[in-house]
Amino acid sequence: MEKQKILIADDSEMNRALLIDILEEQYDVAEAENGVEAISLLSRHRTDYSRPAPNF
């Protein structure tokens, strides 16, 4: 089964490294240093990071 993708955006390299360490076994993790970089990544890979609709 393919891992779900998750994007971590934080200006602190230490925070990103910690979150990646925690999440990388369960998720395909990408990282961004700031919001502008995160939006750029999302716009280039929009379908990779689409959130499923809530199941009510």
C-alpha cells in the first residue's frame, strides 16, 4: 500500500526534522521552510496532497 503524503511547513529546521523523524515511517513526507515554499510545492503537486472529503 502506498503511503499517504504529508507536507510539513515550518521555518524552524529543528521542528521540521523532529516531525519528519516522527512521521516518516507512516507517511511520504515533504517539507517547506515557509508558507510561500509550501504553497509553491502544493501548486506543483496539487493532486499529491489533496485532502479527502470528510466522511459525515
